[in-house]
Amino acid sequence: MGNKRDSNSYKRKKKYIRPSPFFIIVCEGKVTEPDYFKGFPYYNKLGTGYSHAAVYILPDAGQHEAVVKKAYEVWKDLNEEYGTISPNEVWCVFDCDGDPDGLNRAIQAARSKKFNAIYSVQCFELWYLLHFQMVRGAINKCEYDKKISEYLGIDYTHGTRGMYALLEERQDDAIRTARQLWEQKAKMGELQGDPITNVFLLVEALNSAYERLRNRQSNM
């Protein structure tokens, strides 16, 4: 007689599904940008049955080109752990930090690897302010904090947490305003001129991914 099979071998193995799309978000910032992106539903409402989280966020990755280098290392490591991850699932998030040449090199480095280059000139707070008003000309960085504080009725400083929830209801306004600013700058050939941001591209991608996830789950 043959060996008796272990009853556990008859149990159906659980099938794990790769989140699609997957987001690798590598940020210069230590708190501001990572905390904001962690507020998106696609970050924390994926559900069960998936092989790994849908969004991997790495903060404090260095400045400019160092972010691209770190993003490449993370992308390579996660490819080995989870399987094929497309370069277009990698998002490098920069600020200008008063170094336009460094920012330009970082953008080109990211694009050479087919990563997404997401940047703000002067700072990420421009994206916050665009929830409330258009910004057409350069302003001092401290003015961003002051104006955001006035609009929200809080004492905003760089690194204030919970901004996703505070701004969520005006997000559509920010996307529309940021895109309008981007298109104006594009016509002028000033896509790195102060002020400008394309954070709205990552915001739209995260929102779109969550909507597709909800549709798939509702059809199951």
C-alpha cells in the first residue's frame, strides 16, 4: 500500500494576488510627503488576499539624485521579493530646495530609468496651497506656511501631520488648479520655474487605482 497522504495536502492553497498597480514612492522628505501619501485609501484599504501591500513608501531618501539612486535600489530589491515590478510603478518625489540644477539632474536621472519624477518648486507646500488658490508667482517659503495656516485655521509648519484628511474635500480643486498652472508653464517653456508642481499626477494615479480596486471587489 502506498503512503497515506497528509490530510493537509488536500486543502486548497490560498491564492495570493499581486496588487495592480503597485506604487513605490521614494521621497526626499522625512515626514511631510510620506505622511500625506499614507492618507490615501489605496495605501491602507487594500483588503485581504494580496501578496503584499499596494503602496511602499520610503521617506528621507536624500536629496535629488540620491532619491533616484535609492529608488533604484528599492525597486531592484522588491523585484526580487515580489516578482516583476514595472519601472513606471516607481515614483520619485522631489523639492527644488534652492538647487534648480540639482533638481534638473534628478528629474533626468529618474526619467532615464523610466521612473516617474514628481516635483514641486519651491516646496511640497505649494500643492497644499493650490487647494485654496492659484499661485502664479514665486513667494517666500515661509509664506506657504502662513497662508496654509490661515486657510485651515491651524498652526501649520513643515511636517504637520494629518494633512490628507484636512485637505481631502478640496482635492479636486487642487488637481484642477495644479494642472492649469502646469499647462501655463508648459506654454511658456518653464516647467521647472517657480512656482510649479506635478504632484497631481501621483494623486490622480492613487485615486484611479483605488477606484479600480473598488470596482473589482464589487464585481466579485
